[in-house]
Amino acid sequence: MAMIESGLAACLKWCARKGDLVVDTLIKWGIPAVGGGYLALNPDKVSALIEAVEAWLPFF
């Protein structure tokens, strides 16, 4: 019975590591996709931001 429990524990640990890897990968892929998607969908806001930065540059 102890062998079955240790085998099950090893399987659960392996699954947990794979689940953690999946979450990490989704986060790495999701952050640029969300940011890039926002920029692609709102080019007018990006150009407004660029103009505002250019207007303030002489003061720095």
C-alpha cells in the first residue's frame, strides 16, 4: 500500500509542476498580447501620448 501512495504522490507532484509551467507560460504569452492588442486597437491614443511627450520634452 505504501508503494501505491508514494507513486500517487509522485504523480501529483509531477502534475503540479506541469500546471505551474502552464500558468507561467500563459502569463509570458498573455502580457505582450494584451499590451500589443491595446496598442493596435487604439492608435489614436498612442499618437496622443507621443504628442504629449514631445510637448513636455523641452521642459526636461
